[in-house]
Amino acid sequence: MNKDILKNLGLSKIKKDGFYPSVLIAKDYIYSKGNKKSVFSPINNERTASFRELKAHYIDETLDKLHKSFKQWRKVPAPKRALLISEIKTQAIKNKKDLAYLITLESGKIYEEALGEVQEFIDICDFAIGLSRQLYGLSITSERYKHKIIEQWYPLGTISIISAFNFPMAVWAWNAMLALVCGNTILWKPSNQAPLCALACFLLVQKALKKFKDYPQDIFAVIIASRKASKNILKNKKSSLISATGSVAMGKKIAPIIAKRLGKSLFELGGNNALIVCKSADLDLALKAVVFSAIGTAGQRCTSLRRLFVHKSIKKVFQEKLIAAYKSLNIGNPFEEKNIMGPLINKKSYENMQEALHLIKKQKGEIIYGGERILQKEETNSYYVKPALVKINHKALIVQNETFAPILYLMDFENIKEAIEMNNEVNQGLSSSIFTNDLKEAELFTSIFGSDCGLANVNVGTSGAEIGAAFGGEKDTGGGRESGSDAWKNYMRRLSSSINYGNETILSQGINFS
Ligand code: NAD
């Protein structure tokens, strides 16, 4: 581990007796007293951090504090809140390489992708700054004489963010920068696989806040908590919105707990993304997109390509190109520039992949390339694998679920209608793509008769979304939208007002009540 980077980011300073704090809000750090929990890097299984398990009541106390500071923060006009975000952006740019180092260390994604993730953080800061002068509502014509209707947007409260290991910074930033500019306070429970990224972002925000002495300093808290303790985030009414990113299984577990108190939620859950390569497609373009989408972050992106549908007439040639491309991939330490793919996150993930490969064979699939572990020179409990290419029927049970590992299912189709049907037949609905030079096929795919996902791209792969668009998926993916477009509305409450500037009482719907 690079101690200089930990020092630069201020992490060494907050370590006490070998432990990091489990709760951070303003200058208050809580080093709880529970059992020891350690975190290990997927790169070489080196211990990266240790914490003590948190008692759930600390979560309620932190939410109380955030709720109190919300009442101060919402008074700051949005363009003035943006000044803070501008400073956060400056800090993110200044520390880009160090932040990317932590992302690679904790998630195992290659450093180049980690730099891209910090860039997303920077980009969403820009977006939020611009938004600060555009949090506008509507003026609506009224059916009544000398009446008008207006719609306004106000801050919501405290936004509780639960994030996954595979985007340990960007997903927080998407949520947090919008939530902040909209006037909310934030509680962040990161993945227990990637706590250092969260601590570093916390310290970065506190550094930025120091420049604004008259702003409340306790608008953002990080808690490192077990799933059990995290229940308090879900149950507490002071979590005005729970924005949760993770697996469909996680969403199904936590949704009823939030729903029980009629709380608001925003879900960004698992995908099972497909890409269609049509007869007319530019195959070189398609090949690059397929490979990046399938093996980027070692197949551990929510938008990773899982299902590939290739037109019957080109399936042989495309398969050959794909195998050749897979054979040429360098896999290994994600900090080394030559490597294009790093490790799986942990042993469990490797076991899940092997179990999936076993089920593939049982379900009459054929592994035509990869799947096996690549042992390192020094044996270290790290899990590097060759990405797998599998021929299988699209109806096979295993194809219906997301295996969070680099397994790509190859299937063929005869006509576009059939390909779109296969694209839509799974429960998840995050990302999808079509590669075609046929205008009608492209238009059909993005039409009401096309992909039923949240994202449907043309001649662009399934992963690597820009922050300008609203990001999210339909069906079991949860229906949430984050990041660009009007996703900011999720972090605000809408107020509709009817205003009478005349001298008569006029009831709507023409009701006469005299
Ligand atoms: P995960 O579901 O195991 O965990 C995600 C987060 O939820 C973690 O912080 C975890 O601690 C927390 N969590 C899990 N169960 C919980 C519970 N019962 N109560 C409270 N918190 C709980 O997912 P992961 O392995 O970290 O990430 C991979 C998954 O996330 C994949 O399914 C991937 O598709 C999905 N993902 C989706 C998006 C998206 O935008 N749609 C983005 C990234 C990842």
C-alpha cells in the first residue's frame, strides 16, 4: 500500500491504534468498540483497513445531527451551495490520481478506469454547479378566472446513500453532488469492501467546507456499518430518501423495510445487459464495444455486457474475432499499465463464477473460452480469471440472472424482432445496445417497440454512461434515475400552489357551493 497517498489524502491522520473511525461527521469521529472488521485488497489480499463494528444507535444519533444541520443548509441559496461544490471539484481535480489509486486498491478495477471514475465525480460537480441556477418549477394555466398554479421544488431533508463496491466513488458523487446542491444533507454508507474511498471523499468535502466558515460544517456523514446495523438507516424517518445501489437481492430485502414507513427510495440495482450485432453492423466498432463492455472492471459493472445476440449470417466470423480478442487480453495487477483486466473482488465472487460455469454445463451450455483462474507468481488469495465466452440457449435459467463476473453468453438471431424480444425477456432492465447501420433497426430499437431498458444505445456499448443523461434501469433494476437530465427532482420535494389574485371564490370543476 502506498503510505504517501494515504497521508496526502489525510487518511493516516485519522487512524487511531490501527483503526479507522466508523462514524465521521464534521470533526466528530467515532471509533466504536465492537468486534474488529478488516478489509483486504482484491489485488493481493493485503489488509487495507480495520474498523470496529458499530452499534446501531450511532446511526440514529448521526441522522439527528444531519437533520438539524439540514435546517441551516437549506437556507443557503442554491447558487451559494454551488460554491462549495466548486471547491469540492477543485479538490477532486487536485487529488485525482490519489483518489484513483484508492479506487483501484479497493475495487481492483484497472487504474485507467479508476481515473475515469474520478472524472465522473468531477463531471457531476460541473453538472450540479450549473444546476444550481436551474432548479426551476412550472407556471401552469388555471381553469379559474384570475387564478394561477405554480410548482416549486424544495430541499427534501437528509439523503441516505448506500453504495456498491464496484463504483466506490462515482455513485456517491452522482447522488451527493445533486443532493447537496438541492439543499440536502447526506449520510453515506459505502460498501464494506471500499471504505477508504468513502473516508477520503469525506475528508475532501470537509477540506472544501473549511473555506466556507459560515456554512454548517456537519452536512455530510460517513458511517461504516454492517448490514444489521444499517437497518437503522432504512427505518429512521430522518432518512428522507434512501438511494441504494447494489444487487437485486439487496433491493428486495431493503425495499419492504422502507415501504413499511412509506419512505422514499431510489433503487439502482443489478442489470443483465444485452447487445445486438446486426448484419449491417460495423464489426470492428462492435467488437471493441463488446470487449470493453464485457470485461471492463472484470465484468463487475452494473452495465457489464452479459448477453450478446449476433445475426446468424455473421455469427461465425464475429465469434472468431471475439475469441482472438479475448486471447490477446493482458490480465493481472490493475496498477500495471499493460493490464486491461484486474481481479474479481473476492473469493465469494470467484466461487459464484465457478458455480455459474458449472450450471452452464448442466444447462447444456458450452464454454468456448476461458473461465479458469489465473494463478499469480506468489500465491495470495486473490482471484484473477480468464473471462469466459459461453454458447447457450437464451432461455437457459442461468442466463436469466446476473452473475457478477466476466461471463458472456453468445446467442444468434434471424430477425430484429426476435433479437429485441430476447433483449427484453429477462427480469432486469438496465442497459442495452444495438450495432447496426440500418436506420430502421436503430430507430426500432430505441422506439416504444424496442428495448425496455433504462438505457438503449446505438453503436455504443452497454457500459460507460455519460453523466449528462439520467442513469438507471427498469423492471428489477429498480426504476431509479440518478445523475443527469432531471434526476435532481428525486432529491427535492414538489410543492404545487393555486393562487387567487381576484376577488371571487371560484371552486374548481365548476362546483357551485353558495
Ligand atoms: P450488494 O447488493 O452486495 O451491496 C450493495 C450495498 O448494499 C453495500 O453497501 C451493502 O453493504 C449494502 N447492503 C446489502 N444488503 C443490505 C441490507 N440488507 N441492508 C442494508 N444494506 C445492505 O452489491 P455489491 O456486491 O456491492 O455490488 C454489486 C451489485 O450492485 C451488482 O448487482 C450490480 O449490478 C449492482 N450495481 C448496480 C448499479 C446501478 O446503477 N444499477 C451500480 C453499481 C452496482
